[in-house]
Amino acid sequence: MLIRDVLNSKSLRDVVTIVPQAGVRELLTVLAEHNIGAVVVSADGVSLDGIVSERDVVRTLHSDGTVINKAVAAIMTSEVRTCSVDDRLDAVLAVMTQARFRHLPVLHDGDLVGIVSIGDLVKHKIDQLQFERDQLDSYMHQG
């Protein structure tokens, strides 16, 4: 199973992005409006400048207490781990679990084409296992 399959199964394929100079208040609005936990930071909506999550907001708030007045660029993670549409689901799931990432941008030929969450991957994996179980059950009850 490939990350491409996970992206194709998602009902919402659009990647929510925010520009680096946006304020954290705007970031919080975007997170709430889209009911998401992370936003890709991109100056043009295609390139990857960083990623910013609820965790980044909380950690900055904890460290200096003035997060609302900052720009997204000041709190984002700029060295972003990514995956490819051709990466295997199990390998990406292992990386996310080991590194404790909850969101991973997906690139194809250097362009941002999607984002997967740990929830997306777990759901896809469970659906795959249920399908296999149903197939085995059907096979066992034939005859």
C-alpha cells in the first residue's frame, strides 16, 4: 500500500497552507476553521517552507508567553520531514510513530501534493486489515 493510495482515498485532498508572514492569530483561525492540527507553511501554495502545528503554538506559548504577536515563520518547523506518493504506508507509519510526528507533507517531483496524518494512515491500515479479514472469512465459509 502506497501513500498515493491514502491520498486518493481522502475525501479532502486540498492542502491547507499559510504564508510565513501570517500571524499566529490567523494560524489559529485556519486550524479551527478547517478542524485540523497542522498547516503547511508555503509562500506560493506549492513549495514547502515549513510546517506549523498546535504543538508549535503551545511550546512557544510555554517558553515565552507571547505567541499571539509572532509571525508563523517564527514558530514553524523549517526542517520538515516529508514523504513521497510512492512511499509505502508501513514505512511512513513507522517514521511517524518513531519520530512522534502527527502530520507529514507529501511531495511529488518536489511539489507539495498532499498531507497525511497519523489518523489517515491508521484508518487506511484498519480498512485494509478489515478487507483482508472479510476475504479470509468469505473463503473459509465457502463450501
